[in-house]
Amino acid sequence: MKKTLTLAITIASLAATYAWAEEPRSGGVINTVIQPEPPGIIAGVHQNAPTQTVSGNIYESLLRYDTDLNPMPQLARDWTVSEDGLTYTFYLHEDATWHDGEPFTSADVVFSTDVYLREMNPRTRTILSHVKSIEAPDDHTVVFTLKNAFGPFILAFEAGTMPMMPKHIYENTDFRTNEANNHPIGTGPFKFESWDRGRVIKLVKNEDYYEEGLPYLDGINWHVIPDASSRAVAYENGTIDVLPANSVENFDIPRLSKLDNTCRTEQGQEYFSPFAMLWMNNREGPTADKRFRQAVMYALDREFVRDVLWNGLGKVPLSSFGSNASFQNDSLPPYEHDPERARELLDEMGYEGEEIRLLPIPYGETWVRWAEAVQQNLQEVGINVSTQSTDIGGWNQRLAEWDYDLAFTYLFQYGDPALGISRTYISSNIAKGSPWNNVEGYKNERVDELFDLAATAYPDKKREEYYHEAQEILHDEVPVGWLLELGFPTLYRCDVKNLVTTGIGLNDGFKNAWFDR
Amino acid sequence: MNFFARFAQNRGALVGLIILTTIILMAITAPLFFPESPWRMLQRPFLTPFEVDGFPMGTDTMGRNVAAGLMHGAWVSLLIGLVSTTVALLIGLPLGAIAGYYGGLLDDALMRFTEFFQTIPSFALAIVLVAIMQPSVTSIVLAIALVSWPPVARLVRAEFMSLRNREYVEAARLVGQGNTTIILRQILPNAMSPIIVLASLMVATAILLESSLSFLGLGDPNVMSWGYMIGAARTVIRQAWWLSFFPGLAILLTVLALNLVGEGLDDALNPKLSRERS
Amino acid sequence: MLYARLIIMRLLKAVIVLFLIVIFNFFLIHMAPGDPAVVMAGEAGATDAEFLNQLREQFGLDQPLYVQLWNYVSGIATLDFGYSYRQQTPVFDLIMDRLPATLLLTGTAFVMSLGLGILAGSMAAARAKKLSGSLIMALALVFYATPLFWVALMAVMLFSVQLEWLPAYGYYTVGTDLTGFALVLDIGQHLILPATTLALFSMAVYTRMTRTSMLEASQQDYVKTARAKGLAPGVIQRRHILRNALLPIITLAGLQAGQMVGGAILTETVFAWPGIGRLMFEALMQRDYNLLLGIFFFSAALVIAFNIITDLVYGLVDPRIKESS
């Protein structure tokens, strides 16, 4: 399957979408915020969201993805996938260099994927478990040979998931404590300049970037402002040009959107597609009963929450697969807000007012309000809910130890069910110690089998059959509550052009951005 | 003059007493006026005050009745303030009195113990305690009490140290009064006025402390306190001033009333001073 | 000479107290649910136990608690505060990085609140029966009764958003490379709002305390004697009344000085002031034990220092107190 044609179409559609009518101009330093302050900005060492946001502009992977999640060239200028879906060949940019001047070659790719990331990144390690060998036939070609077909493999070459790390710096060192971690060296459009802890992270333009003319900006300042209201003020008084997704409270969004010279986009989240869910402990108590879990779904007024707490952004999900994930089965009947039906189900199962412990997620005011709404919804159908507030540490610990009845969470879907969805439902993923695996303790052999088959089936048509059947079962058994596919808008000054051009948003977005001032 | 007459001479104290009584009445009668849970989402969110009948203070971010929250919250806030202050006084008073009166090694030991609790800044310690016990009314009250008693102990000690060598104490000692009698009869009454002032301030501080904990996301999510209401309204302060204004005013009035009453008590308990003033 | 020995004794005791505090805090912090590995794995979206174990091993959290305590205490003994798990930087460096900002903020707020508080308090005491005295007290009450963070938010709304007089947040203007006097001026502008906010509450406390104790002191016999001797009212006010009224204020000020780091948590959060208070809160939320313990150690040392100073000043002001130890 030759990818060059798709590539040409992608570029054409991009050009149409973003209407590059005006010639981009160089110059200007952009000011934005990073929240919370990342623990470090080495892409391979830390995998949390703020690290990826900053490091995505310093480090690169082989590909990027547009807002429909079609692959775009990055460090790989071209690529091919064999007919059987087992061999992926990448052709690298020949004049790409590291920020310290060393050339970037296929050896770096092999080192990064086969050595560095296998050790450092648990999510990437899982993906790479499908890979049999990674070879470099010449300096600018890399061949991944898979053990089995793995459809979503082409989606794994994103800067946060598969960042390229310099072999000449890290080989045979302790990756976590290497001195070079104080000064990141990547191949990206921006170079690390300074990090004034608690204040600002500064990146400057990479003058030797291998893509001619890019980037346009002279630099990026990521300000650290820990309070959401202060971040809003910083935007209002002009200090900040861009408010990234999730950086101000939802309640402030409508007001800020109305300010002069303010544009808003909900794009740039497609790769992650955050999906808010309610863990329901399938192991014990009333939540172990399917009817109770269905009753919860009927009791929740999800439209109300979307309209009141999320400014009408986002989608009320049908069931386990979000609308951005491939293979969604949209023939399933949605769970409507139906308190009467919820009460019937509770009567039927003989629920007698046992206390249900609800664990909110401590991610700010919107989430606290949301927990209050859920508590009210559930109390109205007669469920005796007590909310148990925790901080981040407590929340992680209690989920990892399965110490809850109902608990909020939200998960990234990473564009493919095998990357972002199956992990929540397959029984091999039941293990204490992590708040991100099959925390609810759901076990269904058929579902396990279907997810297994679907991940390695080829081509997509076959995967779809398996996934549709899995969704039917999940829809009926409600292992978790499906709350909302979140919509996080990015706010920015309208004279910042081409800010969000990919499905990864700001994480690799500043490369194309420019000031029309 | 009897106690009440002296108290009533201070007009401010009377006003304070009236406000405080009103707030206590609010707390008691809340279930009569608003039998429904203050958490119920009853109307459109962000109704301005008096926009709709039955919602004199409007609705909050979730369409809940602010007036109902305010009245139910009075109970929670007062309770947190009073209980934690009582616990703090029960710990701090005896420790401070013993340390200040006896001095020497005992003083040293007790003061090291007090210092021990004070070496972590109290707000920081409160946060840590709530984080360990995880937020709930009990853990918040306990945390506030545990960080509030050392000032009591130190103030009492300082007063006792300064008073124990006074002439009238020496006189009492000469006529053969026991230590306990001297502490309770001679020194304590004379040390009482700053302690009362401090205690009335502490109730207020506890209410403020609880609101600060709520601000940082460490409040109890099951009870509606004024602190919670301000904490929750903080993010929408630009759109809906009334959400933080009314509970803020309630805290302000309560703290004000507590202080005025404290002053009145001070006057009533310290007749020499009040005679001079009037 | 006696004084010097006294100080040495107090310092020795201080070291013992600090040592006990380290142990106490160590166990206290380990009682909180979760550990740094859980938090960091949670942030990374890590789904396997291997990752968690790697982190625990790296942090030394896989060892028994007493071994961890021993490692920590023996580190402290050589003034090695360890590494921050999360930031992979020596704790000492992180604290030293943030300390100047906090000292500047709390120091300014402390001086401001103490100075203005005593001034306002004595004015209110001198005008106890006048309207102006009542007005001062009413104002102090309002400051006292309004939540700190609420004042902070209101101040930002008014002075930064509406009037655009002062910067809303931060330590200095980012993006400008100011030096010398211009930088001092810039930091000063950024300092006004947070320092004032932080000072208001303590100022109200000092005002009330000063007034109460001055009124009380003015009833003492020696003041009456002084009056009878015909000394000028101003002299009596300063030399006799204020001097004695200062006792409880000194107690309070000694305490408040150490406490300001706590109050700074809120102020630093609202104003994005890069200080110790915020670092502490973040460290607690991240369960970054070493960093949190290090901050507690430093603030504990500060508090102890203030206590010693308080006692010394106390002895100077009140001749009746005989240091028995």
C-alpha cells in the first residue's frame, strides 16, 4: 500500500482547511501557560500531559496526525506499509539534525524505540510488544517488523508516545538521571533555552530546522501560573496570547470567548479524545449487579452536565466507544435520562439503601460540581451516595487499591480502540497498583476474545465486526458509566495564525503558528 | 452592677449578640424554611437575586438555591468554629497555665511540646492533617483544633508568667493558698480577658480556616458550609458576584458579631476597665 | 556572658527539637494515602506494575520504613536533604531557589502588618472614646473577617483588571530583561498586591491586640503614678503604656512570623508567587516526601529561631520576667 498518494491528499485537504491564503510572516515570541508545571521536560522520562505539551515542540517522532488522525510526515518524510500489515518502512529526512548539531539517523530511531522507550515508557512498551524487530538497513531507513498485524501501529508515532531520543547522549547511561536531562536535546522546531522553576519555561527558534522556513515564531514562553483565575486575568491583560485546552475553568470560557480579538477552537484534541467515565466497582456491593449499573446510567442527566458545566461542548457518549474512535457502533440505543426506569431497576434487584461511596476526581472546580450533580441524580432515584473527597495522591491510591464504589476518571482514547479503549475492559488488565487499567474489575471472556481478535485482525473491515459485537455486550453490561466525551476549547488571539493544525493540538502546534501583527 | 448590665452597657456587644442570635436562629430554622436539601438543583443556574420568587439570593452554578445554602451552611460553619475552638481551648488552657505558673523544667517540657506543634506553620499542618485523614467534617474540625491550641497555650503561659510575680499573687501565697487555688482564683480571672478575646477570634479563625481549606479543594463535599460556598463561587466571581458575596457577608457578620460579643464579655468580666471607659 | 550561655543552651535544645520534628514529620507524611510513585505513575497514565516498581526502587521506597527513616536522618545529619522525586533536583537547591521570593513576600508583609498594626492600635487606644477610634477598629474588623483569598481575588479584579495599575501575578515581568533599579522597581510593583493581601489579616490582629493591651496597661498603677507625677501624656503613652502593652504583641508577632509561610500558601497560589508556600502545597499533593520534609525542616528552623528571638526580646522589654532556665 503506497502512502504517497494519501499523503498528497492530506496535504491538499490541509491547505484547503486552513486556507493559507496569506503568506506566513516570521517573528515574534508567543506567550502561553502550562498547567500544572511539569516535573521535567524530557519527552521520554515523563509521560504526563504538561511534559508532552512542552516537549512536543522540542522532540519529534516520525509522524504527526491531522485532525482526522491521518498520518502526516515529520521526521519520516515518507513511509510504506506492506500488504499483510506486518512491515512498516520509514524513510527519514536526510538533513535533520539534533539541537547540538549531530545528524539524526536511523540509529537514533532504533535506539529510541528498541532500547530507550522499551525501558522508559509503559504505554509505548505495550505497543512495542507487537514488534518483532526494528532494523536500519541504511542511515535513513528504518523497518519495523511486527509479530502480528496491529492496525493502530501507524498511530503510535506521535511525539508523546514515540519521541526520538538522541542515541549519542543517552546510550549506556542511566536515562532517568543523565545530566543531559537538564538541557533537552531534540530535533524539533524549538530549542530549550531556560527554565525558571515556578515561573517560566522558554524555548527559542531552531534556526537549523530541517523544514525550510519553519518555524515562524522566534520563541515560546510557557508561563507557570498555578491559579485558574490568575491565568484568565493574564489572558485578559494581554500577557498571554494562548490559553491551551483545560487551562482555565469552564465557567470562564464563555466570558473569555467574547473578548475582543479572541478566537476559539475545539480542534486539536482528536488524538487524545478525553472520555470521562465513572468507574463502578464490579467486584462487590450493589455495583456488582448489572441492574444497579444500568440504573446509574438511567439516573444520570448527562445533557444537563454538558450544557451547564461544559458550556455545551463535548458529546454525550452512546456507550464504550467515543465518536472520535474508529469502529463506533452507532446502532446502539442511548441511555436516556430516565429516573423512573432507574427506580424500577433498583426495585427489581432489591437495593435497600446500602451506602455507595463516590470518589470525585480532584482536577478542579468543574469536576467537583460534576460529582455534586451525580450525587444529586443518584439520590433522586433513591441511591444513598456519600461523596468522599480526596487529593490526587489519595485518589490514585484508592483507585489502585480498588477502594471505592463509584469513581470519576477520564481517559485518552489515542485514536484506536486497541490503544485507548480495550485497556479498560479486558480482564488481563486487572491488576492492583494502577488507576488506569481495568480498575472496575470487569470480566467477560467473550469481550476479552473479541478485543484480542480485533487488535490483530487485518484489514479494518474485520476489526469492525469484532468491535461492534464487543460494544453490544459492553452496552448491556455497563462495566463503567460513560459520562461525556469532553470538549476542551483552546482560546487564542485571532492574530495568531495556524495555531492548531493537527489532531495533537498545541503539543506540536507551534511549529506552523505565526503572528499576523 | 451585675454581669448582664455591664455587658449591655457596651452597645456594640448588644448588636453583636443580636447578630449572633439571628445567625443561630437561621441555623436552627433552616429545615423549616428550606426543607429540601440545599444541594438540590431546582432552577436555572446563575439566576440573579430576586429574579425568580423563592430565590431571594439567586441560584448558583448548578441551579441550587443560595438562600437555602446560606441557612443550612450557618449550622455547619458555626459548628466547625465552636467545636474546634472548644477542643483547642481544652488542650491549650491547662498546658499554658501549668507551664506559666510552675515554670522551670515543667515549663520547658511543655513549651518544647507546644513548640513542636508550632514548628510547622499551622495552615500547612492543617493541610497535611486533612490530606492524611482525607477531607470530612471530622477531619477538618480535628485539624483546625490541633493547629489552634498552641497559641492558646503560649498566650496563657505568657500571661501567667507575667502575673505570677504580681503583688496580689505573692500576697495569696503568703496567706497560704494552694497552687491550684492561686491558679484558678487569682491568676486565671486576671488572665481571662485576653483569653476570651482570643477564643472569640479563634471561632472566627476556624470559620475562615475551613473556607481556606475549601478554597484549596480540601473541604467536606457532603455538607454545605459557607466556606464551601465561597470556594465554589470563586471561579465564577466575575460572572456571579452574589455567589461569593452572600456567604462572604455571612462570614464577615459572624466574625464581627463574635468579636463584638467578645469585647462585651471582656468589659463584663473586667469591671475595672469598663468603669473607666464609661 | 550569662546571656551567651543562655543562647547556646537554647540552640542546643533547638537542635534536639528539630531532630524530633524530622522524625515526627517523617511518619506524619508517610501516613498520607498514596506515595510519590503512585502519583507519578498516575500522571503518566501508566498501566503496569513494572513501571511502579521501577519508580519505587529508584526512590528507595521499596525498603522498609525504618531503613528509609535512617537514610533520611543520616542524610540530614550531613545537611543532605536528598532529591526531589518528582523534579529530580536536590531539595536544597529547590528550596534555596524559592526561599528569596517567600522571604521577600513574608518579610514585607510582616513589617507592614506589625508597623501599621501597632500604629493603628495605639491610635485607636488613644481615641478609644472617639469616633475615629471606633472607625479604625471597625476597619480592622472588616480586614480580619474577610477571607484572605477573597481579598486577593478582589484586589486583582480592582487594581489589575479594572484600573490596570498593578500586575496581577508573578514575581517580575517575564519577557523583559531588566537589571538594577528597573528590576527592583518591577519586583516592587509585583510585590504590592500579594504583600498587602498577606499583611491585612495580621495587621488587623495586631491592631486589636495593641488596642486591648494598651487600654489594659493604661489602667495599671504605675501608669496612674506616672500621670500623678505629671508626665506628659505622650511620654506616658510611649514609655509606660506601649512598652508594657507590647508583651502580648511580641508573643503574637513571634508566632505570626513563623506562620506567614502557611498564609503564604494561599497568597502565592492566587498571585502565582514562586515561593516556598506553593512549593510545599505542590509537594504535598505529589507526595514528594523529601521535598516536603525539607520544607518543613526549614520552616521549623525558622519558627524556632523566631521563638528564641521572641524570648530574648521579651526579657529585654519586661524586666519582671526572670528567665529561670
